[in-house]
Amino acid sequence: MEPISSLSREWISYFIRGASGTETVEIALTAPGVEPTEADWNTAEWNPTSATAHGAVARFLFGPGGTVARSEGTYQTWVRIAAPPQLPVLPAGLIDVI
């Protein structure tokens, strides 16, 4: 993923294999290598046109006025899907904010 300006507001998307796109989905951003705590989770959403037989695209609006904003640095992104009885927590990659 290309670096993102801390001044930018844009969608960050992740394809989630096996998701139907109807589950509750959340995202968290932490320091690299740090697992999220309950307080780190934020509501995300599914891209409404992304569901396929293989999965769906979860997304959140990053930046000022979005779901989550961060200052310059590198952050680990996590995605959590509520699909009872399962509750997978997936490391989704790093975001470099400049």
C-alpha cells in the first residue's frame, strides 16, 4: 500500500475471504506487532458492490473527518468480523502515514 498523507481522507479496503458482506465488521489500528484491545475497535463497513462467492471487501474511511485518523507513523491494521459463533480477528497489513 502506498503511504497516505495525514491530511488525506480516503477509503482503505481489504478483501476478506469467506465473508458474505452482511456480517458486522470492525477495524483497529495499532502500533506494529501490537494486538488490539477492545477500546481500539471502530465500526467499518462492506463495500456494497464487492460481495462475491469468494468473499467481500471491508472498508473504512481513513483521515480527518473519517472513521479513524492518525498522525505520521506506521500502523498495523486489524479487521474483526462478527460471524457467530466465530469472531475472526485478522491482521490486514501496515499503513504508512506521512
